Amino acid sequence: MAPAQTPPDIVTQLGREIATVMTLPDIRARLLALGSEPADSNPSSFAAFIRSEAEKWGEIVRSSGARAD
């Protein structure tokens, strides 16, 4: 995640750096130990994932009638 309006070249650089870090065995092992599954991704596929999750969970929340207090 990055703030809205982050320049595309910065987003690309962050994506490359994160992808590099995610290949480090100690990082992968730590994430797995914490119950996370490290996944290969890039900024555009991550954005698509976030959009699809927001749609899916938004519909579930709307249909449940749940409200934030």
C-alpha cells in the first residue's frame, strides 16, 4: 500500500524492492511462521486483488445489515 497520488515510478520501485525482499528465505520463513502465505505479486495485480476483495466483502457487509458504531 502507498498513499494515493504516489508517483508511478515510486510504486514500481517499491514493488521491485518488496518482490526482492519476499524471496529472502528468512523473511519467507518468518511470514510462514506467523501464518501468512507469501505470494508473488506486482502493484497492478495487488490493486486488482484489493478491488475484488472490497467488492466481495462490501456485498457481504451490505447484505448482512452490519453497521459501524
